[in-house]
Amino acid sequence: MFINPISLLIPPGTSLASGAGTILLSISAPTAGLPGHADPVAPILLVLVLIAIGAALGGKAMRWVGQPAVLGELLVGMLIANIGYALHEPILTVIREGETISQIVTLALQNALTLPEAVHQILPPGNNTERLAAALAGPMAPVAVSVYSFVDLLSRIAVIVLLFLVGLETDIGEMKKVGWPSFLVAMVGVVAPFLLGLGAMALLMPEAPLQKDIFIGAILTATSVGITARVFRDLRQAHRTEARIILGAAVIDDVLGLLILAVVSALVVTGTISLVSISWITLKAVVFLVGSISVGLWLAPRLVRRIARLKIENLKLLFGLGFAFVLAWLANLSGLATIIGAFAAGLILESFFDKELEGHSLRDLLSPIESLIVPVFFVLMGTQVKLETFADPKVTLIAVALTVAAIAGKLVAGLGCSPKLDRLSVGIGMMPRGEVGLIFAGIGKGLGVVSDAVFSAVVIMVMVTTLLTPPLLKITLARSRPAA
Amino acid sequence: MFINPISLLIPPGTSLASGAGTILLSISAPTAGLPGHADPVAPILLVLVLIAIGAALGGKAMRWVGQPAVLGELLVGMLIANIGYALHEPILTVIREGETISQIVTLALQNALTLPEAVHQILPPGNNTERLAAALAGPMAPVAVSVYSFVDLLSRIAVIVLLFLVGLETDIGEMKKVGWPSFLVAMVGVVAPFLLGLGAMALLMPEAPLQKDIFIGAILTATSVGITARVFRDLRQAHRTEARIILGAAVIDDVLGLLILAVVSALVVTGTISLVSISWITLKAVVFLVGSISVGLWLAPRLVRRIARLKIENLKLLFGLGFAFVLAWLANLSGLATIIGAFAAGLILESFFDKELEGHSLRDLLSPIESLIVPVFFVLMGTQVKLETFADPKVTLIAVALTVAAIAGKLVAGLGCSPKLDRLSVGIGMMPRGEVGLIFAGIGKGLGVVSDAVFSAVVIMVMVTTLLTPPLLKITLARSRPAA
């Protein structure tokens, strides 16, 4: 193990003597270099504390005006990141870019580029690109990348914990009862936005080929259930039938989304559809869902009873989270979202876990962890709302059309459930697109069927549907009486 | 926000049509590429579960043979990483390198190199270097780097939480009582290993210049208190006077270590010592220690009382951890280790926090978090024990001399406290060098006064003192009666 921190501080070719200044400098300002106790976790500690303070104050302020706390977390993230960007603050400029940063770093490492060179290869020329390249050229770049990467991964674990908790509070028998309405909501919620998006694009850009319109229609079919699940928790309405229908529909939507992506990508690239690959994708997703739940319901109690004899400290928390992580990993392996696996893990353990093992309930044990890390996910989601995207009139026009199609399509989906339920809340709950819509749009961009203007419009659509969901759900849920 | 995952999958110059195979491939195996739901957190989930299972089994096995659980975690880490390395498993090969990976990545990004090129610039030619370069050349390299980086940062947060807990269980008045013996133990524990190390090197390498011997003596003065603190917790002896003396001595040792590093670096580079920079380093460290504790004891209760009125959910846990993180960050800013700041934060809150705020005690709230993440630190420390380093006879000879000097020097330090106490346990508790010794050795290597052979010997010395401490402390603490 050869540790050579000085070599990073002294440019190649510099003599040892002229490096002395660097060493003393770095000792007197240890965050700038490696010697002394410059712990790379130090800036992350500060960022986590700032996120926690921001989330607590934002959540508090929103509850004060009667809104769900999650809206405050989104808005605080949006404010901090856009102010930081305006002030040319490198760490916030990097965090605001979101997932693009991972792609820039990977490209730079694989093709032996500097970070600014990789920025210019991935992003189109423009003011935003120059500003990001400048942030990634400065001395703070390694710190900024390391902070972004850690906070991003922590936030992904956070939303896995959130959906695991939602699963732990959901009775699997009750879920089965809503199977049919969930299926209808998911199907309508895929078909309606697809047709509306396709129609809107055909009207706005009549000269574009049909396969472009099809791809953009497909982007609008996504559902990202994290926000909705959190709003139901914030408003203490997670027990409602509407919440279960939305969760079930989101699971089905995740499978449908995989298929749609495969179909439209194949259509664009080859003009045909491979039935073998489509069947394989469907098979893997369905095998995971049916298999994990049926095997899990049989295996998990037996496993727990055996392990319980080992008398491992904190077994309940360790086994619970470990089970959720393994199912999240398996879901990802079969092409589904990690949160779908975490939700399935929660459904399975809900049926027996707290009866089998003594001590505090798993939900109580997870509660402090939830309160620490879940806000990180929503603050980070907020940081990725780029206010300057709303300034381009050409983009705004497409964005308005896509947003209207996206909202109307999912509101119609609410009609898939019984009129005795609050169909409007179900429709609104299906609205947020989140990262799923962005992944679709990114692939379309790579295939050349999504232009820069349409991509920016999709980003605006995702941001608007995300930010609108908490306040709208708050209004509709307060109006209607619980059905249970 | 321009997401273009496909561009990473299709090499430049490839036509869109030939990229189609890549897309379908990556959809059918989403972990290989970005499309679909390939969540970058998925491999980390699996690694965390494996670490948790390994730590639980290792800890259980050690307790079964009457040893502290931490020894099991170290050994499990050592076994898994060395087996993975033997089997050419890329992720474990990368994790085993430890902090060198961050330096390789930083160098590659700043100088536009590929990762294997950066490996060859940082590490000396050899079998180990080739194997690491191969692991970082393959398709798993981005995953391996991302897993290492996340787990490393998480483990740094873990040891901060551990020392914060130790502080929370330590009465500040009792700490003041052991001020004098702690100071004596720290001073003897610096002077004795320094002289022994210097003497050993003068005997083994009589031709080397004196400044080399001085630097190597300085490396032996470090103390890393994480392992010892954990062993006292594992054995439920954390209340003993010996534990407090060791903690106090470790804090003083951290300040002394900073000074020694500055003095010997200046001696080697310029041949003189700058009194101004030495005074500045001392001033910053002392101002932090005295300032944070005195201001903290005055400010923290007033702050808590004000914030308590806001009725923020989970305030106790959020404020407690946030306070620890801020003091860890401040400690790092003043040149000290983050864990020193976290320990100071614990000392401050111990005096009033649980009396001021109702609900579960902060220690109880932190307990599930401790059990989840603290083992990550010790398993990761274990993974960095490279068994093949013990094979080189030339290195082993120097290593034996340094290890004997390192152990004897710290055992003598135990004489700094009263003969009524268990002086042997105090000496053993001061033994582990941990990352502090490695940082010193790395700087010496950069300055050209630590050869590759001596560096490897230092690594062995660090590994041996770390692995010996838990079983030796177990024996001596069981023999002596608690003094309290």
C-alpha cells in the first residue's frame, strides 16, 4: 500500500525544494491538500448538516402554511442550488447538474480527458456548460465530485428506506384487493399520456417524423412514486385505499415502462420490434415480482426463525434493512427500479416480522434513520430544478404542451378506479415523473429523436409535475373523506 | 440538464445503427449499462449487506471465543479482501488499496490520464500494481471506484459517530481529573517510540542520514484511538479511569502529532524550523480544543433551548449528530482529526443534553445507527491488511524492528499514570497507529526520506499494532479489577 499524497500537490517536474511551500501551506490549511488530518469526509459533514437544517426549516415553514413537509424540502433545495449557481459556487453548481456528473466523470476516466473536456463532450455549447466546466476545472472539483457522489448515493438509499417503510405499513391482502383497479389505473395512465403527448407533438411540430412523436409520447408514460408516497405519509393518509391503488399502479407502471422503452428504442433504431427481447424483459420483471413475493413469504419467516437463535445484536434492524437491500438489488438486476424491490420487501416482512421477533417494531427502529436521510433525497431532487430553463420562450411553448398532456393523461388515469374513491387524488398521485421520465428522455437524446429543445421541455415537465403534486394532493385529500 | 447515457455505451465514431446492439444488450442486462433502471446504488446495497453479514458472523465468532467483536470484524475484512485479491475480483482488489484509490482517481482526472496510467504513476512497478491496474482497466472500474468511495466515506462517518458516542458517555469533570496523567502518558508515548524508532533505524541502516531516522522515529509517535475506544465498548469497560486517560492522551497526541509532522517535514525540506508556522499550528489546535469546549458548554444549552421551541420532529437526533458533524468539521479545519471534534461534541452534550430535551436518550437514538455503520469502519480497516507484504524478508526485518519499537514505546507510556491503575492496559490502549501512522509515512515517502521497503515495513507495523490491540487489551482488562 503506497500512499503518496504529496505527489498530488507537487506538479510533475517541480523540484522537492520548491514543493516545501506547498507542504507548509497545506498544513496551515489542511482542507486544501492531503497532509495533516485533511479528512475527505469533512466537507460532506458540513453539506449534510446544511441539508438537515434547510430541510427542517423548509418542512416547518410548509407545515405552518398547511402544506406537506416534502414541498418545503424540494423548495429549499431549489433555492439553495439556484442561488449557489448564480453566485458561481462550485459545489452547488456541480450538485445541481445531478446524474450528468457521474457521466462526465466516467467519460473523463475512460477516455483520459480532464473534467472540463468531458463536460464539453457531453453537454451542448452554452452558458450553463461553461459555468459547469469552470466549476470542474477549479481546485474544488475533486471535493465537489466527491460530495455530489456521496450525497447522491445516500439519497438513493434514502428513497429505498422510504419505500421499504411504505411496504412495511401495507397489508399484502389489502394490496391484492386493489389489484384490478391498480391495473386499470396503470393502463389508462400509460395509454392516455402517450396519445396526448403524441398528439401534442404532431400539432406543434407537424414536420417531425412519426417515430419522434411516438418516443415523446412514451416519455410521458412514466410514474415516479417517491413524492406521492411521501405526501401520503406527511398527511398521515397512507392507510387509504387510494394510496394502495397508486402504489400498485406504480409497480405495474414500472414493468410497462420497461417494455415501452424497449419497444420504442427498437422501433427508432431498427424500425422493427424483437418479440424475443420483449418477452425476455417481461419475463424477468414478472418473475422477480411474483417470485420475490411468493418465495419471500415462504422463505423469510423460516430464515428469521433460524437466525434469531444466533442472538445477534440488533438483528431486527440488520435483517430488515438487509432484506430490503437484497430485494432492491434483485429488482434492479431484473430491470426494475430498486424502490420496487424495497416496497416488495416491506410487503413481505409486514405479514410476520414484528410478531416473530421481540423488541421495538421495525418501523420504530427505522424511524430515526428515516428522519435523518429521507429529506436528503427530496432536497437533492429540489436542487435539480434549474430555474433558467423556464426563460427560453421556444422551450416554454413545448414545455407547456407536454406538461398539459402529462397532467391530463394521468388525471384521466384516476377514472380507472371506483367512483366511490377519490379519483382526482389517484390521478394527481400518478402525476410525478421524477427520474424515470428523465432516463427515457436521455435515451431518446442518445438515439437522436429528442432534440435539445424537447429535452429541456421534458425537464420542465418533470419539474412542474413534481412540484405541483404535494400542494394539489393536499387540497384534494383534505376535501374527500377517507374511504376506509 | 442533458443526460446522454447512450453516448457512454457507444464508442465515438460508431454509427447509430451499430449502437443498437449495445442498447438491447444493456436493456437485457441493465447493470452493465445505464438505460432501464440501472441504479448506481445497487452494487453498494449488496456490498453493505455482505459487510453486515460478515461483521455479524465475525463478531459472533470472536465473542464465542471470548474476544472483542471488533477483532472479528477486522479479520473478516482481511479474509474477504485477500481472497478477493487472490481471485482477481476487481471490486475487492480496489477496496483493498484503501486511500490510494482516491489519489489515483484525482491524479487521473487532473492530468487527463486513464486510471491504469494513474496507477503506474503513483505505485512502484510490481505484481500488485499490475493487478490493480488491470482491475481499474476493466468494465467494472467505475462501479469499483464508486463502491470504494461510498463505503470509505460512510466508514469515516461511522468512526465519527463512534467517538461522539464515547464522548457522550464521558463526564467532562472526570476527564479534567485525568488531565495530568493523560498529559504524561501522551508525552512519554511520543518521546519513547521516537527514540526507539530512531535507534532501531540507526542500528539497521547505519549509512542512512540522521534526518531519515528522525522521520521514521516521528512516524512511530502516532496514536489512533478508534480501535481502543471500540474494544472498551465491546468489553463494557468504557467507564474505567484507564479509558479516560487513553482518550485524553489521544487528544493531546493528536496535537503533538501535528507539531511533530510540521517540525520533521520542515527539517527534511529546508533544514530549519519556522517558529512562526509551528506557533500558528499549535495556536489553531489549542484554540479549537479550548474554544470549542468552553464556548460549546456555554452556547449549546442556550441554542438547544431556543430550537426546542420550534418543535421539530426528531430534533434530539438531528441536533446531536449535527453538532458532532460541525465540531468534527471545525476540528479538521484547525488541523486536527475529525474524531477529536466528534469526541469534544460528545463531552459537551453529555453535560446537559438528555436533561434538557425529553424523549429517549441520545445514546439510545444513536444505538441502531451505531450498530449499522460502525462495523463498516472496522471491516474496511481489515480489508487493508495486505497479507503478501509479510512475504518479503528484507521488509520483514525492518518491520519487526519498527513493530518492537512501536509496541515497547507505547507500553512505556503506560508508566505515565498512577501505579494504582492498570498501566499495562493504558500502554496497550495507546498502541494502534491506524491511519495517522500511514499519513505520516506517506508524507515521508513524498519527501524522499521513506524508501519503499521502509514504507511497507510501516504498513506492517500499523497492521500488527492494530490487530494485536483487541486480544491483548481483552487479556489485561480481564486480569485487572476496575479501579472506579
